[in-house]
Amino acid sequence: MTFSVTVLGSSSALPTSSRYPTAHLLNAYERFFLIDCGEGTQIQLRKFRMKFSKINHVFISHLHGDHYFGLFGLLSSMSLLGRSDNLHIYSHSELKNILDFQLKYYHLGFEIVFHELIEGKIAVIYEDKQIQVTTFPLNHRIASNGFLFKEKTKEKNIRKEMVDYHQLSIRDIVKIKKGEDFIDAEGNIVPNENLTHPPFKQRAYAFCSDTAFDPSIVPVIEGVDILYHESTFADDMKIRAQDTAHSTAKQAAEIAKMANVRKLLLGHFSARYTDLEVFETEARQIFKNSFNVIEGQTYSVELEREYNS
Amino acid sequence: MTFSVTVLGSSSALPTSSRYPTAHLLNAYERFFLIDCGEGTQIQLRKFRMKFSKINHVFISHLHGDHYFGLFGLLSSMSLLGRSDNLHIYSHSELKNILDFQLKYYHLGFEIVFHELIEGKIAVIYEDKQIQVTTFPLNHRIASNGFLFKEKTKEKNIRKEMVDYHQLSIRDIVKIKKGEDFIDAEGNIVPNENLTHPPFKQRAYAFCSDTAFDPSIVPVIEGVDILYHESTFADDMKIRAQDTAHSTAKQAAEIAKMANVRKLLLGHFSARYTDLEVFETEARQIFKNSFNVIEGQTYSVELEREYNS
């Protein structure tokens, strides 16, 4: 029941000797979702011992090179490693043209299924039994999209000991999970809360990069467990942040606070900063639970029951 | 008067957690020539503290991704770093199409001057006062070119003390450098060898990757100081080497021996090998001065006078 994200790159457009460009790998129930794929992503995947073969879905936020230049090498390596499963790519339409053109020059042993992101729209772009992925518009110099990965509504869980005690049938269990009380053979009403544990909370992770400060995203990312929000600059460069449609650490923290998230991850650091402490320090003035991402680190969200629900 | 090559990548098509794909950086008199540009080359350049801005010429051997997928990121970073000087790229013509297509999507602040490599021909593709670059055909699954970087013929050097002693004019010096004797005011003939040091040897470095074993390249690379020859496989995989148009370490050593080079560098190691010792061991059975390349290491050729000439 894993729900975690591993950060593979933390730099902005210019990588440094110690920081790679953007890529995150979300593990939701051993399904792996790659979000952005900067140059060297395949090298980072290997370094941190993540299997290429488990990635079936790749989401590209926007078409600045530091967010997708690693895709060609990754596709080539997947093919060399014998991949035959389809790979789903979610991106703006021009990436399809770029890929089609590049793929003329080498043969992939698998199919790419391309899902076009529509500019400026909030839309569900993926779902399965457990997870739903929603994209939403960010505010950047070119079309840029955020992604929200959220577990679906969870049912209550039956207390195991009650199944035997009340001799519950499958049919009873289905009803009880939906919230009904149980009436036993003698006509006694057993209240639902005696029969069940509260459901697990829906876990959620939101990815917001690249973007200027834009509170219009707050309703979409409200209450997520982990918010990754770019913070290319510290407060000393807030004019430059505005001019380039990027955010400062403080602005990321403002969004985290407004959206009442549980944890804020900061990243996409400009190469001009060698010491990154200023990002955490400034963000924590506004939102305490702020952290600079560390490449190779995995941030997990544990299952918790909704006792307050 | 530096003449050295720094190896930035040593892996074949699949990078590993410790090996990057192909890229070499030749420093000839502080002119920097980049040969191949696999994914992550810009990251390696930064790691090893090589300045992007000094690279004005990029040579791409062939259009398998592990030899050029780093080019897009490098160009983008050069532009972000404020480059305005032209960049010369020497490659097969399809790369121009790929670049033109990619460059539609972002603006470079400098011009690319594209020099097309003609398949199957030996040709001089670059020269300046000190250096000449010759390309020659390799033997691979697609058009693949080797590159020979060679200093031009050197003149003899005047012994400084002789200039004062014989009161030599500029005109005298020019003649003496070309090998003439000197006749002083009293009509004495001073032999040229008393007036000069022998010239420095022409230094040379040859890059041969990717290629199957092919002795037809021997006359071109004859006597080079450093031969880089791919050795994707050890002898256990020689059938696979043949099938994929790659070489074994032994085959690279055979070429080094036939061409009577001074030092052989082995690289382009298949990801299936974690311990690379076998490459050196096998190559040294045939050519003693064989070395596995080490990423980040610089291999220099010192100036030596031609005392035997």
C-alpha cells in the first residue's frame, strides 16, 4: 500500500555538478509514475536502483528542456532492456511531434500511447481502481501543467473479529462497509461504528513546476499530504522570479499555507545558489513543515484512519 | 602548448549507475573540441570543471543516441549561460534535421554552423595554424566516422643563445628554421644543427567509436600518441561484437599494434560488465600500453623533440 515519491532531480534549467534537472517518481501501490524527465533521469533511476520496467506512465509538465530532455535516452534504454509493454506519455501536443521526429531515427521495441494535455483546463487524465490523476494549469511562460495524484475514496474496513461474532455474510459485509448498521437474528441493531474501522484517509501528492505564484491552484491541491512546489529563487531574487514566471521559497510556502497541505517540498533551485539553506529558512517563516528536496530521497505517506470523520 | 584529452563518458548504449555514455574533450592549445555528446555530458563537464564557453567545435561520430542525446541540453545551457559565439557542429546530415526540429521549440542565443560529414570518405574537416582534424569512415551498423586530431608539421626551433652570438637577423632566422646553414660575416659556414633544436614531434589523438574490427583504418591512425578505440565487449562476447558491429578489447589492441600507436585507451564498455579488469588484461596480451578509460581523467601528450629525425 505504498504511496511515496522519490526525487531524482532538484535543479532548474542549468544543472550543477551536484544537482540534476527535474524528475520525480511516484510509487502508488507499486505502480510507478514518472513526472518530468530532465536530462540524466535514467542515470538517476539507476543510481537509486529504480527499475525502468515498472514505469508505465510518464507525465511531462511543460516543454522546457530541463523537464523532458532525458526522455529520448530513457525510451532508448527501455527498448534496449527489452521492453514490450506500451508506455503512456501525458504531455502537450508538441512533444508528440518531437518524439515522432526523433523516433524516425531509431526503432523502439514498444508502443507509445500519447495523451495530449489541453492547455488551461483541469481534467482527470488517468484513473484505475486506486488512483486518480488530475492535471491543472500552472502559470508559466509557456503552457505548463501541474499534476495531482490522489487515492480514490476509501471504504470503511470491517473489524475482523465481528465477521465471526455476528456470522456476517458477504452481502452483510458489503452493506456494512457502505455505512449501514447490522440487524442480527434476534433483531438487535448493531451500530455501524461497532462493526468497522474508519476508512483510511485518501493520500495525495501534488506536483507544481514550473509556475509563478498563483493562488488559483489552491482549491485543486487543498489538503494534500505532499505538495511539491517549485522555488527557483530565494526572496533576494523575487523580481527575477516574477520576470521569469517562477516562484520564490516564500511564495511556495504561501501556497502551502493557503492550501493547508501537510508537507511542502521545495525544489527546482537556480544554479546561482550553492548553499540552499536560505530556501528552507525563508519558507519556514510562513509554513513550518517545509523541506528542500534531496535527490535520491523518498518521501512516504503512511496510511492513517480518518478518526475525525 | 597543451595537447590532452579528458574522458567524460565510458559506457555503451546503456549507461550504468557509475558510467556515462560517450563524450571526450580534446584540449589543443586551449582550444576545446568536444567529440560525441552522450546524455549527461553537460553534467560531466561541470563535475570536472570544464568551461562550456571554451567549446567551439563539436564532432558527432554517428547518430546512435548514446553519442548525441546530450547535445540538446548542452546547447540550451550554453545559451542560458549567455553564449553568443558561433558553435560548429560536424556530423551526418540527419542531425541537422533533428536540431532544426528541436530548435523550433526554444531560442538559442547563438548560431550553429553545421558541417556535414560525408559517408565513407576520408577528409580534412577542420584546420587552423596548429591543428588539423581528419575524419575517416568506421565500420558500424549506421554511418559512423572516426576523427584524427593532429598537430601540423613543426619547424625547427632556433637556439636562443645563437641569435645573439651570431647577431642573426629575422631573415636569417626564417631561413635557419627551414633547415639552411648560416654563413657569418667572415664567410664561415655554421651548420644548421649547431643553430637549432630539432622540431617538436607532431602530436596526435584518434577517436574510433563505434566500429567493428576494421584494419582499413590503420593507415590513417598510424603512429598516433593516443588511440581511443571502442571495446564494447571482452573476448567472451566476440560473436556478439561481430553481430552488433562493435569490437572486443583484443580487437582494439590488434588495431593499436598494427598502427604502432603509443597508447591505447579502451572504452564504450557494455553495461553487462561490472568489473572492467578483463578489458585491460585481454588487450595487454596483444598491446602492452592499453588502458581502460577513467571518467574525469585527462590523458596528456607532452612535447618531445624529434632527435631521431
